[in-house]
Amino acid sequence: MNIRENLGLLYDSIPPYVQVIAVSKTQSPETISEAYSAGHRVFGENKVQELTAKASALPADIQWHFIGHLQTNKARFIVPFIHMIQSIDSLKLLKEVEKEAGKIGRMIPCLLQMHIASEETKFGLDLPEVSQILDSPEFKNMNYIRIHGLMGMATFTDDKDLVRQEFRTLRENFNAIKARFFQADNNFRQLSMGMSGDYNLAIEEGSTMVRIGTAIFGDRH
């Protein structure tokens, strides 16, 4: 496994407008440092305790994205340094992030996570729930939250047609939400979808952020 070579191959295979989130969950700080030494600066974690430990041990210019299910009582631990929370899946969580961000006067970029997979185990909102959040007085009065787009996880399957359709559904939702709520907001432009096994499909369907673990770091043990 050569992380530098893997990153090079990845960069060569995707358009320059697509941002790579290196999914570093379960990886050691030493392994993450290899990717950092190769020039990569954007990493994704899905557990708060693991993320905070790594953030304190690694260079301060790393942009950390939280990509897992975030419990409301743990938001306060990542708000002081997180670059983006990609997994906002309730108004309750959004309110908690707003509250904690307000304490330190820090704007937090967020993505709303939508449920697009056939698997019920994945978290995420449906289109009416997103509309309900964005129409709510609570959201309209928030000062420390900035919604930058949507995130979604496709079904874990070899059925490429199904995966493509799920990505397409998320893109259609993005367009509908953009038109209704964020037409004049240039911040709302990110569509985070696609992982090591399906990122090419995701990019074809409009992804601007791909969350890549195995294709950079190799198989997890």
C-alpha cells in the first residue's frame, strides 16, 4: 500500500472541481500523516472521540469533516474546530450545533443528510423533512449555521443501476431544494455522494465531494 501513489491515481481520475474527503476512520495518526505528507489536507471521521483525539495530535491546518451520525450531546466537542458537518439529520441536531457555535461565535458549514438507500439502517432525511426544517422559524433564526448542500449514502450493492438511480434522486432533490430555498445563496453548491466503490458513478450524476477510504488507505482490518 502506497498512500501517495493512491492519492495520485485518485486525483488523476476525477475532475478538479470534485473535492476528495479522505475517510480516515480507524486509521492511525501515523497513517493519516502519510496522506498529509503527500499534500492531502481534507479528512473525514465518523466518531467524535476518535476525531477529537486525532485533531489534537495532527497538524492544525487539516480540514476535518464529520461524516457519521452525530449525537446531539457530542456536538459541543467538535464545533470549536470542525470544518464541516456533513451528516445533519434532524432539526434537533441543527439547533444544538447552532447553540454551541453561538457560544464561540463560529460559523459552521453543514450538509443535510438525505436517506436515498434501500437499506433502512442508514440515517437521513426525506424531502418533506428537509422542507420542514428549512421552513421552520427555528432554522430561519439561526446565525451560526450555513447549509452548503446535501449528503447521501447509496445502497451497498453490486447493482450499479440502483446506485446510479439513488445518486440521481439525490441530485434531483438538490436541484429542488436549491430552487426553493437557496436560489440566491452561492454557498449551497455541494453534493457529497460517492465512496471508493462508486465514486465514478456519483461524479457522473453530479457529485462535488467524494468520501474515499479504501482507495486511499487500502482495506481496513
